[in-house]
Amino acid sequence: MTITLSEFFSSLSNPTLFITVILILGVILVNGWTDAPNAIATCVSTRVISPKNAIIMAAVFNFLGVLLMTMVNKAVAETISKMVYFGESKNALIALCAALFAIVVWATAAWAFGIPTSESHALIAGVTGAAIALQGGKGINGNEWVTVIYGLFMSTILGFGLGFLVTKFMSFLFKGADKRKTTKLFKNAQIAGGAAMAFMHGAQDGQKFMGIFMLGIVLAGGQGNVTEFEIPIWLMILCSIVMALGTSIGGYRIIKTVGMGMVKLDTYQGFSADAAAAVSLLAASLAGIPVSTTHTKTTAIMGVGASKRLSCVNWSIVKEMVIAWVLTFPGCGLLGFLMAHLFLKIF
């Protein structure tokens, strides 16, 4: 199934769907605060591009990532939409609203502390908690959840490993080269790397949110069992614009934590981190595995720092990130569960 823009506006007469749409856009906006800045953090922190131009670049390539990758493979969006089962009752959309509210609360709190928590994992945990509140054990699709767990480990291991290896390779390849010439080369390469990261962020996170968006529309129509859908272009454009707005509002706080606080990067190291993370995300997207762009990028930066020596990494900041990552699944899942029960009683 799919939905035209005119059909979408007509369906907003359903007040529950209207609130759901507002909350989904809120989650996408918060993703712009917390996740999208990771894509451009390194090229801003090494001063090869200004924050304003980086945000414009991120907006353009986020959209291209959403559009082109969805045309090639929309499996990430389908995995997210099929991961849980809300049923076909009127309470299904209310429970989804509750999950989205929980995600906004969780992600905003993380942003306030400048911690780059994974919006992807908050989305997965919050929606899962709400589905369990409504359907019990039947609310979980085990096969799709296994894919999510694969993605959790894949994003961490691939990001760190490729970050380490790409940096070592670049050091070997340009050993003895004129530093002035290589600095100019890597400045341009890093802009390209930042664009590639923004593209893959759109390919991964854009699909996740559009999958939830389409799930909300399906539930509003009383259809809880739709497994195939087409993502309309107007939804891709809307997702990209809202995400870019979020980045412009609050992105610098995360850029400072990831790009400046965790590891001090040279231009070739910034390029190595971007290249490693982009390749990891591309592999996951083509395989249809939803992974965390935050985990992938930050672990790639850790791998870059560790390639020189472990002391180059600010492990106190890493510790804060890891704690946030570990707490996201149980914390946001429980919040989604409790909010679902609260919303069902109120509405």
C-alpha cells in the first residue's frame, strides 16, 4: 500500500492519527538534534567546513540517502514496521502514540546532557515496550528482533574495526608525504566523507522513521497486518526537512561531544572515521539490517583514536556514552510500556 499527499491530509481528520503524526515529526526532529550531527561532527570539528554549511550539506544528502536507498532497498523500513504487532483495535494507535511520546522524552533528556544516545535504539525500545503493554508476548516478532540484535553488534564491531584499519592504512599509504599537500587533500576528502555519512544517515534512520510513519497510517485505517508498502516521495522530503531543522537547532552540542571531546582528530583521521562509518552503514543498509548511526560513527572515531594509542581516546566520555547506550533498551522500553498503559487509561 501507499498513500498520496491529499489522502494523507484527509486522514488527519482522525485526531489520534493527527497526534501520532505530530509525535513522529517530534521524534524525527529530536533525531536531528541527537543523531544527524554525528554524520557531520568530524568535518566540523577539524574546521574543514563551517557548521552552517555542514548542516545544509547534511540536509541535502540526508534526502538523497532516503530517496536513493529506498529505491534500491527499503528492507530497513519494512523490518522496523514488522518488528512489533499492535493489533487492529482502536487502542493500537493510542499505544503507538505513547511509544513516540516516550521516545521524545528519552532522547530530549539525552540531548540536554550532550550525550549522543542512539535514537534508533530508543525508537526500537519504545515501540517494543508499548506493543508488549498492549499485546503481551504476542506484540513481538522474534525473527525481526533477531535482525535488530545483529545490527547492535554489527554497528559496534564494524565501526571500531574499520575505523582502526582505515586509519592505519592511510598512515601507511601517506607515510613520508608532504604534510601540507596531504592536509589539503584530506580536507576535501573529509567533506566528501561527511556527505557520505549524511547520505547513509538518511538511508538508515530516514527509513526507520518512515517505517513507523507508515505503520501509524496503517493502524489509523484499522489494518494491523499490512506487510508491504510503498514510501511516497512527499514523506521522504518531509522527513529530510524536519531532520535538518533539528540539526540546525541543537546539533552543535553533540558535534562538540563527538567530534571534539572524545578524540582530538587530524583531517586524515576525520576522513578515516567518516569512511569507516559510511562503509559500515552501507553494508548494513544493503543487507536490510537496521543499525545505529550513532554507535557506528562514535565507535569508528574510537577506533581511529585507538589506532594511534588507547590514551588518545577520552574514555570518560566513552564511559558516559556506553552507559547511555546500555540503559536505552531497558529504560526507553520501560518508559514506552508505562506510557502505553497511561495513555490507554486516559484516552
